[in-house]
Amino acid sequence: MAIDKKSQKFLEEYLNNASPTGFEFSGQKIWLDYLKPFVDSYFTDTYGTAVGVVNPEAKYKVVIEAHADEISWFVNYITDEGYLYVCRNGGSDQQIAPSKRVNIHTKKGIVKGVFGWPAIHVREKENEPVPTLKNIFIDCGCNSKEEVEKLGIHVGCVITYEDEFMELNKRYWMGRALDNRIGGFMIAEVAKRLHGKKKKLPFGLYVVNAVQEEIGLRGAEMIARRIKPDVAIITDVCHDTHSPMYDQKVSGNQKSGLGPVLTYGPAVHNNVLDMLIATAEKKKIPFQRAAASRQTGYGYRCIRLF
Ligand SMILES: [Zn+2]
């Protein structure tokens, strides 16, 4: 289904804003400001999960949920020579870090840096070094620890990549943390379209953008205790297993463009899943199936546009 220009503008702004796990405030503000006109009320919890509510007076509560946070790095150690060593904030991948440009978030604003790596000429051919947390480092143009500190950088500053929204072949979207800002976009679209139809729902709808998913679903756990929903439909992203190097026998058969993926698993309620499938079949909405051994949970950066 096509999206309108306002929705597209919101998505691009939301994607381009940095919202690292534990520091989601600015992204949550963008999301909630966009959502407010489409809901009856809203609230946030102490850690920053944002919730828009349609029919807050209803007893039966349905949650549709996404997560707002993005994986990032923390400054972990500053050398006397002015290099930064990092630790993960969420499941950041050290293999893809070398040569990536970064934004270091400080109280004085963004400081630019780049993950360095020894040049190809000087690396041992037989024993190529592999990026690990022990050897990847950030160069922010400083010659000493004092210079680094003068820029406002200290241990605990968060670091995100520079990458912004990009369209590939007018078909695919690329961006930082489409996992799971695309889910946040989707649930906001649900509220927007319901509002446009002016149809009274027979239940309370809680549109939830949770914080701290990337470190173990913490925000969702906290807000579930507060809302105490009867039903929750959770959105997240998954892998296009038709990309090179995937083994579909292990990772399943899912392809961008063939519809959303519904996941079977012990933690998924069968009646809710059956209802979603029956509705999709009735409305001729394409969908795909995946299975999860325990709880669900994925990460992927690219989704199909139409
Ligand atoms: Zn996710």
C-alpha cells in the first residue's frame, strides 16, 4: 500500500535521527509528536517507552508494538595517544566497523570520528587480522587523551554511524536502524489510518514504541507490566534469506517484497496468529511464514518499498 508524502517525510526524519539503546529520547519525541494527532491520549514511562492510546477507557487492551532503539557503541577506553576503544551497546558488529565514519555523541554536540584499520600493504598476508573488540579503534583526529577530553568525549559517550536514509532502485529502503524504526513507522501508520476512517474500535488500542530492545527486550517487559494488555502484536524485522550466503534450510525462506512474515513459535498465541492469517487470506494480503524455536526476534536493515 502506498504511503503519503507526510508519512514518508516522517520516516526519513525518524530514520536519520540517532536513537541509541538507553538514549532514545530524541527519536521518541519525533515519533510521539507524529503520533499525537491520531490518538486520544499518550504517556511515556520512566525509561522512555512511548505509548499512544485509542479508547483509553476500554477494559480490553490490545497492544501493537515496535522498538525504538538502535544498536551503537560506547567509548570504553581512551589511549594516551588519543585513540578510542569501544564496547557494544546492543549487538553491534565489529566485522563491519573498520573504515566506517561515526558520530560521537557528547554534551558539547556531535564529534566526528572514523574506525581505523591498518593499510593493506602492512597487513600480514598469511595471517590477516580479524576485527575484534580488542583491535578496532576510533580516530577522532586527536594526538592525546587531553585533546580527546577537550572535545567533550569521555568513557560512556555513545557512538553511532553516519549512514542516513537511501533508496535503492526506487524499490528498497536503506537506513540505520530500520530494525526497528520501520516497525515504529508501521504502528504509527495503523493509528493514522484508523483515525482517518473515524471508526470506533471495540477495544483499547495501545501503540507502543519500546526502548532497550537490543539489550534484551527490557522496555517491552517494563511497559507490559504497566499496561497489562490482553493481546499484544509485536513487529520487528527479519532477514531476506535470498541474499547471498544465507542457508535457507537454517534461516527459512523469506524474501523482501512478498509480504510481511508471520512467525510461529511457542511464545506466539495460536488464536491470534490464526486470526491474522484468516484476515490476510480474506483480504488477499500476501504474507510469509517463519518459525522460531523459542521467542521471536530478528534484525535486518532493508525492507521492500511496495
Ligand atoms: Zn529488532
